[in-house]
Amino acid sequence: MTNKARTTATATPGVTRRRFLSTMAAGTAGMAWLASGKAPAFAQGKSFAGRFGTVLSATSPNSIAGKFFVDEANKRSQGGFQLQFFPDAQIGASRDLLEGVQLGTIQFAEVSTANVTPFLADTMVFDLPYVFTSQPQLLKFLDGPLGSQRLAIERFGTINMRGLCWFDTGTRKIYNSKRPIATPADLKGMKIRVEENPVRVASFNAMGAQATAMSFNQVYGALQQGVVEGAENSDLTYMTNRHYEVAPYLSGTDHFITPNCIVVSTAFFNGLPKELQAVLLEVGKDTGTFERKIWAESGAKLAAEMKAAGVKTNESDKKAFKAMVGKLQEEYAQKIPKDWWDAVMKAAA
């Protein structure tokens, strides 16, 4: 994508009160036919095509849920949608997907909020280490009005997208090709891949590593070639993308608890008839429930799968790592809207 396109993507207008109210009204009106069980009259037979992208492998819970979203939207719209699903970064890295959603050239994406942060400071709070203590705690906050309305609709709307659901993505751990990471001393000087996000870079540098930002689709090759010695992600993502083949040490630092989400381009969403907007809202809600179910089911099988794959696991001194990054919260709190920061900290306490 050219510099001009990047500039266009990030310089997006704020959501207006009229747009917000009309979007909410569309969702409410459209739900009526869903409750009635009667087939809608879809836009005089017009069909809307769209692409859905994610960087994760087709076998990951996130991608399985993304495919569920596409299939259900196509089915429930009775021909109103012709959506296609593209896993494995087939149509771009996370930043490319988000820029495409903002510009309307890609209609849907499944991404981490850490990928959203370069465009929206509000999600930066989820990038900081050791804010939330568990995914259920985080998801309870996101499913409430502050997450499902203020963040997913109002704030995401300022960057030309809308959140449709929140995914469980577990807690993130460090994995590498060299040794177990039990204390910060074990991590010192190690080249660790992180997402292209300044808070992630600062966090791992503070923990003593040499943080290296790169796209997710480059991680396996970088580990294999020794460009980096390790990376960090959830244990499920580590396994489903076969990173254990080139980095067999997995350490339970549980440093980040960050949500993933499905976002839709507001240009695409606002151009739909009310009935099709309602389909997306309903399918989004069902997809969030579906993803959390299969994430839990996949997680229950992990221990046996890791043992069979020869993964070397260990627990880490979380208190020691948390002490290394304590000052980051104070530093980055100044860059996040205060009322939002306070609301998140209250939920995380």
C-alpha cells in the first residue's frame, strides 16, 4: 500500500451522532424480522459481495469462527450476501486488512486489538502487560456497554469500522528456540518477535528482551532462519500455526491478555439495507459465542497435543516480570482518554 493510501486510511472522520443513531435504529428495526421467523424482502434481489481476511491459519479457532461467520451470513441472507473467506494472510497482513477495511476495499477482518492501536489510542490499554488477570474478566467488560457500544461502535466508528463481536484468545506466553524463560534474566538480550505496535515493543524491551516488530505471517520463517530467537502469543496460536517446530520452549509468562474481534467496514455496513445489517449483527453475536466455545474445547486438548509434539513447557515468575513493566502503565496512561482508562482499570481491578 502506498504512503498516500496509508495517509488516507488513518485520516478518517469521527462518527457523527446522526450516523450512530441511524445505525442503531437500523439494527433494532432489522431484528424484527429475525424474531418473526419470516423471510425478508432483501433489497429487490440485490446481492452484496465481500471479502473476510485473517492472518491466522485455517485450523485456528479464530479462523474456524471466521469461516462460520461467512457461511452463516451467506446462508441467513438468502442470497443477499456473497462473502468469501481468506485465512493465512492471503489478502494481507493485519495492517493491510485494517487499512483495507477503513478504505472499504476489504469488507471484514479478524484482528487483535493490538493491530488496531496504531489507528486508535483507546485500544492501547489492552496492549499493556498484566492489566487484566484472565480472559473471562476481560470479556465480561467487553460484552458490557463500554465494550459493545462505546468501543465497538462509537470509537471504532471514528476509524471507519465497526466491531461485530469479541473473541477469546487466551493469555499470551513466550516461546523460543533456546531455553526455558523462568525469570527476566532468562529473557535478557533475546530477540523476540512482537506485533507491529509501539506498546508491545516497549513492553518487551522493558522486560530485557530485544523486541522485533514484524507481521505474523513472517514469524515462522524468521524463527526458522534465526532472524528472531522467539516470539509471543497464545499457546493455541503457537500450536495451530506449528511454531513449536522451530521454537520448542513455551513459557507461561501470561504477560498480555488481549482480545481479538471481527470488524466490518462502515462504508460497507452503512450501504446495506436494514435487513442485511440485522443479519450481520445477529451472525456477529452468534459467532462470538461459537468462537469462545471452540476455543475452550481446543484448549482442553492442548496439554496432550503439546506433549506429543515435544513442546517443553515451564511456568514463569510472573511477579518478577510484572515488576519490570510497572512504569509502562503510568507512561501510557497519558496517551489514552482518561475516562476510558479509568473505566478499564476499574474493570480490571
